[in-house]
Amino acid sequence: MDQVTRTPAPCLPTGAPPGHPTLRWVEECLGKGAEVRMVRPLAGGTSHANHALLVESGSGSAHRLVLRRWTARPGDGRGGADFSPEREIAALALLAGCEIPTPALVAADPAGAYCDVPALLITRLPGHPPRPSPDDLPEYLIQLAAALLAVHALNGVSTMPPYVPHNRLDVRCPPKHALRPALWERAFEVAVRPAPEAPARFIHRDYHADNTLWSYGKLTGVVDWSDTSSGPVAIDIACMRRGLALRYGPSVADRFLSAFDQVSGGHVHDPYWDVRCLLDLLPETDDHTMDEAKVPLFEDYLANLLAEC
């Protein structure tokens, strides 16, 4: 269908169901006679409303898709002007040649001309969020680490926006519920140092366990490519380590680093990037504060990192 330019509608609440015009657009994208048979909200995501769709084509074929809509207008919030559907469209095009399973783009409405807001229609990968048992962790960590090798090897990195920290350090305040504020002050001191030199690679930029899918202990896909950037591979490592430290403790974050070192054949990781990644959770705002229960866990992790800086 021809592109129509108009001002996108105001941002919508996370999880808001797609309206009839949006579902009609989906059907038109699948061809004459297509019909949406099922719409189900998907968990997770703070910057998008994601819904699983089952669409039956006019010939009777079933299509498992995801409708991905921006809950904030491009240019607002964490990613600035580069946090846009166009960025994810470009990333998905490059990922078509990736060895690991990633969504494929079916259709796009980046201006919100047909949907209520900017939207992408992508294929839905099989699998579920990770639920490893303690005995499964070694293999789980190896697969998480190995997936990054295929991502970082992709060509076309120069077409992606450069890595920029979410926290520009304009405001240097510890979390509201900090128990050890001096730790955070030391972290800010580390973060203002010149960043270690590193070559730019194609990076996920938001690589954490909940952006992966699994089935019977095997990684079946990596999703949410809206933050894809050109930057140091250490960013992806640090982001995964931050999530693992919160969920399982600092020792598992260290085990992931060892796993990446193993699959990559040797990686020298600077804890500067871990500190920088942790500070991306700050500064807090009226509508975003760090969970009080998580603060002690993050502070334990931060203390370990600062001991290495």
C-alpha cells in the first residue's frame, strides 16, 4: 500500500490492544481475504506494546506474527531521535543474514499512517522466556554467550547509530533507596573516565535474558532489536551480566563472562562497561524508580565491580 504521511497519534499505554484500523492494516498486509483470528498481549517491554497475532490468509495458511507498536513517539525518552521504527527496520534487514534466529520484517508503518502509532509487523519465533534450573545454568550461559558471536560478526555496522549511554551523567544521584550511597559516588567517578578504546561492532544494545526465547533447553531466538547500535561488544556483555547479577547473583554474572571468554577464544573485559551499564538505570524520575528490593543486589554487584576498577 502507498505510504501516507500524517502526524502520529499520542503515545499509548503499554499493552493497549490494537484497534480495528490497525488490525485491518495487518489483514491488508497479508493479502486479500486475510483475517486476524487471535490477538494476545505479550509480556515485557516498556517502550513497545507487543501482541501475538494469528492471521489466516485467504488461502487458509496460518501466520504467527507479532505486532510491535511504539508506546512513545520516536525521539522521546531513552534513545533520542534514533529510537525509531526505522532503526529496527534497518537492524532486521541486516539480521536476515544472521546465524541465530531473529524476527523477519513482514510490514512496517513507521509514521503511524495506518495504525494508531508507529508499528512493525514481524514474524513470531517459537519458544518462551528462559526458565533454567540451577543444573541447566552452565549450558544456558554458553548458549547466551555463543549467540553474541554471530551478532557481532554481522556486516553493516556503519549503518547503525553509534552507541550512546542512556545516562549522560548530567545528574549524578544515587538511587532513592540506596543503602551505600558512597558506592554510587565512586561509580560516577569511574564512569566519567575516558571509555576504553574498542572497535565498533553490530551490537544488540539491550541484550538480556528476557530478550531471548528457548525451547527444550535450546535458544530459539533473540528479539527486541530497537536499540541496535554500532559500539563495543562489551556493551552486550555488560548488559547481560547486569541482568544475571540481579536474577542469580554476581557469581553467575562472572560465569557468563567466563563463558564468553571460552566461546570467543579469549576476551579482555573492562569492568568500566559494567559500571556504565549499571548507571544506565539512573537517574531516577517520577515515573521510574529502582525497585527498593533490588537495590541491595545491585549494590553487592557494584561493590564487586569497583573492586576491579
